[in-house]
Amino acid sequence: MKWHESIKVKLIGFFIIISLFFLLFIVASFSLFKESLVEKNAIEQARLSTIRIVNQLMETKIKMEEVVVVLASMTAEKYTDKRLDNKVILAFMNAMSNKHVSSGGVWFEPNSADHSLKNEFIFFDKDKTDKFHLVRDYVLPNGKNYREMEFYVLGKQLKKGETFWTNVYTDPITHVRMITVVSPIYQDDRFIGVASIDMEVGHYMGSLKAHSDRYMMVLDRSGTFIAKSPSVKNVISAENIYKVKAQKVMPVAVIIRENLSKRKKKIIQKYKDEAKALSQSSYEIDRNDAEMIIGIMHQQENTIETETYFLEDDPILKTDSILAIFYFTDTGTSLVVGMSEAVVLENTNKNYSTIIWITFLTTVLATILGYLLLKRYFVAPLESVNAQLEDNIQEDGHYRFLNCEDKGEIGQLVYNLNSRTLALEDAQRREREEVRKRLANEKLLIQQSKMAAMGEMMDAVAHQWKQPLNALSMYSEIIKSDFADGSVDRKYIDEFSQNIQIQIDHMVDTLDEFRSFFRPDKENEDFTVSEVIDSVMFLTKDEFMKNRIVISVEKESEIKLHGSKNEFKHLILNIINNAKDAFNDNNIEGKRMITIRLLDDEHGRRIEIEDNAGGIPKEVIPDIFKANVTTKEEGKGTGIGLYMSMQIAEKYGAELTVKNVNEGACFTILFEH
């Protein structure tokens, strides 16, 4: 047995393969799990790194919204048919002391406060002492009407107590970048105006500090920057993400644009009609922005939606990064945080490496333990059984029973093997008995066949002796007559003696040939097939002549053999005697011919013995060379002649076959080259 055929090697290979597959499966699973964790970690890291600014944004947002809602409510409460007391508003604003509020106002519908005034508003601004004062000469440029401006149109769309944030804009009077939160003013469910609170964008900038491994930016719903961290400000000077032209920061801009566009697509298909009316109400609101505004106003829940993107060679961080975008659904504001991927995944990679090592070591230990357990409970019992099988025959020839302590399948296997051993010994005993009987029967049949052949040969010898015996009898009568006539002299006696000796020599030759035919050869010898055929013809020619059979021998090639000449004579004799019996059994009246050919050509070195005795029944041909098979009537054939002939042919490495040809059968003895 080769080493790689050992069950130990196969088990080790099996466990190694299973372990590798298991390890690969675990690694692949953890890799996929890691990918999902990356996004979660990125979001979590972004939340942790921006929790302060997000809280500040939310705190500022809530305070600003509280101020504008209270301002709108107070205005509605203090409003009279005459005028609103300006001092009340100023006192309220100064009392709020909100550092983020830089300006604001109360803006009325036509003739709502004073029927004589079509446009009435109260605008207040913060001076250098952080105190609010009224701006009495606040005039919109180019004679624009505040009711057509974005903040007023948005406020008019809201219900009582609701708020909404405008996009970032540049104040036409102060020329400062602003963002405004508005709330409607209702009195007795009648809309009378809009309260607004303004905040300078610069307040956000202070919250975004510089970091080497991250950057942040805040954008409104239209993509205008509300705030940028210093690293972003250094590379992006545009006021809107859609106006960024620098190619080196384009990968970041494209991701943000696609994110904003995706959110817009979710909304713009739903509120086309409302958006059309809204965009027509203000020259500052285009159709797309109007659709976004209507969508945000219809938002049922105020949530923060987060998406992450992986960016190779971030142009701002100069390394691979993870971009997290936080979208505030109630304002349409986006907080963008870019972080170094290495920093985000540092803990994840450490945990991943630890898990892989633990998995690898566990797999190795499980493999070793599994192999040892299988070796103890599977391989060892099999090795014990195999060792017993290698020396399983006792001196008396019987098999030893196998021993096994295993109580499971291997023990059951050993029990079955022992049962099979008992059955095998019984079968072998019965087979030996059958073989003994068969050999005895075959020996008896062979003996009978030899005796039958001997009887036929003795008949042939007797037939050949008949002629010389008749001649000797005739010579006896002749000598008597010639003696009476006085013609017997010395010369007569010499000739008479010579003729008698010729007849006696013929009888002796016949007897010697007969004796040598049936005498077993003491040793093998070289001989030719021609010699065998001549010997058979010498003994059988008279018998075949008596049965009107002509034997023709065609010696196209001589065939030399080494073995028992007399045994090979029996092969030829069996075949031609069968042909003789077939002629008589089939009552062939015409010319009876047996042709013996010695051939050596492209078809092989062979002997063909062909007759015209009627052939062999087709159903008998497949079994014709088996023992006890005969085509003769019961009592006339032993069924052993052709079986013996086949056995003799195989001794010479030849194949004996038969087929029907023309009006008879053709036996072929084909020798190996």
C-alpha cells in the first residue's frame, strides 16, 4: 500500500480540506460582515466626531425656532386694530438674549395693521452692544416687495406654530450671508403676516474646527454652503456645491451632488402642482427648489438620514476616506463629514485580525482534536482488524475469527465479517466436495472416452488385421496344394516365407502404432502436425474407408509444436471421429468429405478440419465445448470428447472454435504467434 492510500493520510487530508473550507468560509463571512460593519462604524465615527457640532446645530435650530414662534405668537396676541407696539418686540428680543440672532422682523399682509398702509413691517437689527434696535429706514432694493421674497412666501405656506428655514442668501441691505427661520402669524385663524429671525452664517463657521484626519461642511437644501471646516475652505471657494469647478476636489463634489440629487428625485415627482404655485409666488424660489420645499413641509417625521460613501485618494485628506452625509429631513440641511478610512477602520481591523486568528487557532485545534478522536474510535479499530486479517489463516487452513472491542458500526462490521467467514468456509467445503465429485466424474468420463476411442481403434486394428490374416489363411491352403503337386522347393519356401513375413510385419506395425497411440508420453518432445495427422490416418484409414469417408489433407504450411504428441493425436482423432458419427447419424448419402488444412497466413497459424456432415445445431454451438454436451442420441455420446479437445488445445496456447460452413462444420485450432 502506498503512503497516500493510507486511511490516516486520507483522514488528515480530509480534515485539512474541511478546515481550509471552513476557514475560507469564516474569512469570507467576516469579510462580508466587515463590509457591513465598515458602514456602521463610519456612521458611528461620524456621529461621535460630529456630535458636538450636530448638538450645536440642533440647539441653535431649536432656539431660533422657539424665538420665531414666540415672536409670531406675541405679535398675534399684542396686535390691535391700530398698531403694534414696537417697544414690546424690542423688549422681547433683548430679553431672549440669543447670540445667534442678528436681525429679524414682523411682516404683515396688506392693510392688516394699518388700513392706510399697504406694506407694513417692523425690522430690528443688533448694534455693536448686542442690543436690538428698530431700523426705521429699512428699504428693499429696487423697490422689491417683501411679500414676494422667499422667507415671506414660505411663512405663508405654514400652519400656526410651524417653522421653516430659507436657503442661504446675502442680505440686500447688510450684504451679510444670512439664513432665516420663519413662522406664520395667525389671529383668530386668519393669516395676517410672517415673523422672521435672521442668523449670520458665520456663527456656524466657528463650530467647525480644523482636524488632520477629517473635515466637515454644512449645506442647505439647494447645495449652498452654510459652513465649511478650514481644510474645506482652503480648497473650495465656491458658495454652492454645484458651482465647484476645481478638478482636484471634483470627486467629493460629485458624491455630494449625487446625494442631493437623489433626495430631490424622491420629492419632486409628488408635489408638482403645489410647487408650481409656490414658485410663481416668489422670484427667489425656482421650480426645483419649490418642489423641495413642499416635500420638506410634508415630511411627517423629523429625522436624520445617513449615507456613507468610500472615496479613494480623497483630494482634501490626501488619503482614502469615508464620506458620511447626514440629512436633516425637517430643514433639508446636509452635514457632510469626511474621515480617514484608516482611522475609522483602525478598531475594526484590529478586531477583524483578532477574530481571524482566533478562528484559525480554533480550526487547527478542532482539526487536531477531530483527527485524534477519529483515530481513537475509527482508525485504531480498523487497523486492529486489518492486522488480524493479514495473518488470518490457521495451520489447519481455517480462518481465525476477528476480535474487536468496538460496540458500534465497526463492531457490527467485524461481526458480519466473522459471519461471512463461517459462510465462506462452509461454501468452500461444499465447493471442494463439488470439485472432487466433478473431477471424479470427469476422470470417469475421460476414461470412458479413452475406452470408447480404444474400442474404435481396436475395431480399426481388427479391420486392418483381417486382410493379412486372410492372406495367411490363403497361403496355408496354397502350400498344401503346391506340396501335393510336388512344386515346393527351396526357392518356393524362401518366397513363401518372405510373403508371410510381410503380412506379419504389417500386423506388428499396426499393433505398435495402436500401442503407442494410447501409451502416455513420458516427456514432451518437438513434433510436427503432419506427423500427428499421418499417424491418425494410418490407424483410421480402413475405418473411414468402410464408412465411405474420404479424408483430404492440404499442407500449405508446416506447423511445429512442442508437447505430448499422443495427446495432440487425441485432439485430431476426437474431431474426425465426431465427423464420422455425424455422417452416419445424418444419413449423408452423397460424397462424404473431411478436409484437413494446415495454414499460416495473415489470419494466423492454424489447423482447419472441415466436413460436409450437415453441421451443428445453432443452439448447441455456444455450449459445444462444455463437458457433458453432445448432439448424439442418448447412449451414443459421452459429451466429453470436444471438452477434452479444448483442454488439450489450451495447453498449446491455442483456441479451439467451430462454425457451420456450407453443408457441414469447420473446427479451427488457432495458435498464438
